[in-house]
Amino acid sequence: MVKKLVVKIGSSTLTTAQGKADYAYLESLVKQIAAIRAEGWQPVIVSSAAIACGLEALGITQRPSDMPSLQAAASVGQNVLSAAYAKAFASFDILTSLVLLTRRDTADRNAYLHARDTFLRLLDLGVVPVVNENDTVSVEQIRFGDNDTLAALVACLIDADLVVILSDVEGLFDKDPTANHDARIIPLVEAIDAALMGSATGARTTIGSGGMITKLTAARVLMAAGIETAICSGRRPQVLIDLIKGEPLGTRFLAKEKPHEITPKKLWIALGDSTRGALTVDDGAKTALVAKGGSLLCVGLASVQGSFDRGDIIDIKDLQGHVFARGKVAASSDELDLACGLSGKALKANRLLSPLATKPVIHRDDLVVFE
């Protein structure tokens, strides 16, 4: 049986301490991926480091702070990085392709589905796609912000069996290992709760844009989608081969049996678009959403954050501020500000808000619960 694998390689893993691309490491990683592919896996690579490659090629030693320079470096670097992967895989007679994405490409559901079909066809043709965010045109409003999120999106697109996030850390620790010498790695995670999310730290280097918090956010969605995830040190020799063999490396996030209700539409809601705001709900509403499979009603709303329109994707938080769900909202932030906590009877009596009395704020079919 053919299995699909997404390998995400962070910038700090693919570069040297001086911030230059480590092409010797890239070649050793490609050798591992080629060996795994020979065992029947279909790999997709989500690779960072385009900007680092571009800066090196341009002879720029100090990372610029202005967007045009960074995007120019990305433009050069994508070409350099793609060529490096193509050359390394050519040694094994394997063809690669370059896929550049932004949120604009996935925010529209039709575009999302077209991207899925393209990926699946590339895999059927025996091609190894190399994926990155299109930093040349990305701006804050449409960028993923980190390749952990992008890797999760690609994994959901192709219905991957395993996602491996190669990082500069060995895995998820019970406390910050840089400040606590007694920190211990957590080998297995079965649920990502508020305490675990709260213990994560941000990016550790100036080269990459992600950190443990982005990895946990991606793993949370993947677990809900029934896709197992592993975070481990990318510099460990034969790390991918050993992981595929089932050796206990890094931290594994155990995927639940794939829920029947996690449809491609819901995965698109979870990862395909950036959120425009958030709703905080009371304990009763959280129980209804998590344990009872209900929809979100106005009576369960505690507060509204941000400015959003009907049809936007928003986060759902509990009273402690923990994001436990995401959904497509059926009313604007202005309407929900007025409707917070109101019962169906109270909504019917208000001529402005009466339409909300007959429909949920977020229908179950438009809701993804992470817990």
C-alpha cells in the first residue's frame, strides 16, 4: 500500500550557523528521502531557506529588514534552492517540481481543490514536489507566516499518512531546554491542551519564522485530521529512515482514528484561510461544541474580538483564552456584538437581530473542533 509523507525542513536546519545554505546536508537528506521512496512512500518536501539562499547568492551578508529586499532575495533563492533539490534528486533519477503557494491560493475553496488535484497528479507521475511559500509576492495579509502551517495544509491536501517536521530541536520538551537543564523530551502527545500550548516558545533564531508554538498549532490540526506528526532534530543521522522504521525519535503526536466529520471542507476551514477574528464562548457552549457535536448559538457567546464579515473564518476560544475550535461564521462582528448571550426568544423580539434566532452563529458543518 502506497503511503504519503510530508517532510518539512526548517530554515535553521537547512542552513549553517553563519546563515548560509548547507548543500551537503541537503544532499544527505535527499538520499534518505530517495531510500524511503524506494520503499513505497510518496514524499512531498516543504522546504524553507529560500531567502537565506538568495541572500548568499546575492552576496548580502546582513539580513535586510525591508520587504522589497527580502522578496528579491526570495525570488533569487527559490531558483537556487529548487535547482539544488533537482540536482540532488537527479542522482537517483527522480524528477522534482516546484510548488509556490500563498493563502490567496488556498483561501478560495475551488483553488484549494485544484491545488489538491495537482499534488495528487504529481505524485501519481512519480514526481517529488518541493513546496514553499511564495515569498516573492506574499505580504502579511496573505502569507502563511511559517512553513509548519504550510506543511499541515499540504498534508491535509494530499491526505498524508505522516508529517515529519525536521527542526533544530530534538522534539517537544516539558519545559524550555535553553533555560532548564532538567528539561525532558515528551516522546508521545495524545492531546494538545491549553497547558501544552502555553508552554511553547516562539522562534529561536533570526533565520526562521516559526517556533514550537507554530509546530503545535499545525500538529493540533493534523491530529484532528487523523494524520500522525513527528517533530525531531533534522541533524540526526538517518533520522527519516529511522522514523519510518518506527524508532522512538523526537516527539510523536498520535493521530486519533480519522473522525468521520473531518471533511475536506473542514480541513480547508482549519488551514486554508487566515482567521479574521475570534469569539469567546462560555463553558456551556464549549461543552456543546466539544462533547455534544452541537452548533454555536448566540446564547453561548461571551465576547467578540476583531472585525469580520459573514462567511469569514474565525477562532473560537474558551473563557481562559484557549483556542479550541475554528469555523466559518454566519454573521458579522457588529451583529454578534449586539447578540452576545441573547436567547432565541430575545433575538426574535429584536427586529435587527431576529434573523439570528433561526440559525446558528457557526453551523456544525462549518466547524472544526481541535479537542
